[in-house]
Amino acid sequence: MKLDSGHAMVVLSGGQDSTTCLGWALQTFGLVSCVTFDYGQRHRRELDAACEVVDFFAKQTGRFIEHDVVEISANAFAGTSPLTNNAEELETYANHDEMEAIIGDRVEKTFVPMRNAVFLMLAANRAVCAGAATLVTGVCQADNANYPDCRQSFVVSAERTINEALGIDLWTTSFDNPPFRISTPLMNLSKAESIMLARGLPHTYEALAYSHTAYDGSYPPTGKDHASVLRAHGFEQAGLPDPLVMRAVRDGLMPLPETSNYVESALAAGGYGPDWETQ
């Protein structure tokens, strides 16, 4: 088993954070591949988004990006999360402040117990078999969902477990014999900070137009679930328009939002000039 420290595999959900991670990985590693999990989630739009994001980056960079979609049984994950249990309703919020007040210190109701643990172990299997020494994932402990499996302590523990399972002695690794690593470039970033990171990476901010975040699967992204509210608030804080929203406006599916990140100066900062509607 030979791992290549110049090869990374990105866990790509098709969402905003994993799309940003793919852009980051393409700037950091010479060889990048992706794995996406079809686990019977509430909607399939994010699976389509993952494929669209990979195609976009491949066309823009001229690089081949291998992308595997791995099927997990639709009833593999038990629990009451509305992401995997259609009998449960999504919790919605009027705005970001109300969301923070309601969630507080509790875990957001969309939490699927052990999902990220399963994903990391399966992704590690794919990465190791492909020769990738690094797994890149977009988990972020700064998001206010309080997911325990998005914390740095969990990732450190998972990384240690994977190396133990592979028989890799972390004390005897070298450049030619690297350990297996889990990289989390967004771990301590706010949503606004991750957006600014995407803005500074080649093609990444633009790729967000093909990402998908809404838990209800809707496009345009006008819902009020946790992920949609957090995304909208992040772009407003960053002072930049959301490329996914701009795409929906161009498609004639929604009006331009009235928040401050859609005024003329903010549009210009996002690369949307005076003729953006016809470009």
C-alpha cells in the first residue's frame, strides 16, 4: 500500500463547503479526486450538484477529476433527522437571529448520528485504494448546528483510528512513506470567511453557482431551513452576492434580493458588472 502525499480525495456532497474544499484542494495538490455518497438523503439535487461542480472545475482547469458516487442503502441510517426520515419535518427559522436563539446549545435536528464517521471511514477506504494520502472534508465547527461530528477533536480521533486500522505507525512515517491525513480547511472559519476563501481561489466562487445547500431540495434557494439561512447570512456578512442566487435570478426564477450584498457595489465586488443579466 503506497500513499501519495501529492494526491487528495475530497468528500464532495455538492454543497457550498465541499465545493470550496474542492477548489482549495485543486490549488494544493497535484492530483485530486472526489467521492460522493448517495445515502437515501431527503432529496437528490445535491448529488446532481456534486456532478455539476466537478464538471465545472474540470472544464475551467483542464484537469481530469475522477469522481465516484458511492451508494449506501437508503435505510442504512436510523434516527429522526428529516434528512433521512421523510416523516419528520424540517425546522425553519424566520432569520439568522431567530435560528441562533432557537438552536442555542442543542444539536440541530438535522443531525444524523454517526453519518460523518461512516462517511470518513468509507472515504478513507476509497482514498487509500486510490493511493491518496489525504482526505479533504468540509466540516466546520464554527457552524452553529453544534454537530459533534464536525468538531476538530472528532476529526483528530478519526484520523488516528484510520492510521491504526491501516497499520501505519505515525512515529515512523516519512515523505516517501506518509501517514494518512484528514484535512479540514474550513474547520475554524465562519461562513463569511469561507466565502472569502472561495472568492480568492481560482474558479471556486463561480463554482458555488452549481452547488446546493437547501435541505428541502428547492431551487431557487429561498427556503428557511438551517442550511439555507446560514448560507444567506454568510454571503450577507461577506458583502458578496451568492452565485447560486444570481444564477436563479438570471433564470428568471426569483427577484434580486434586497439585502445589502446585492447592491451595485457588492455585485461588482463579486464580478457581476452592469451587464451581468445578459452575460
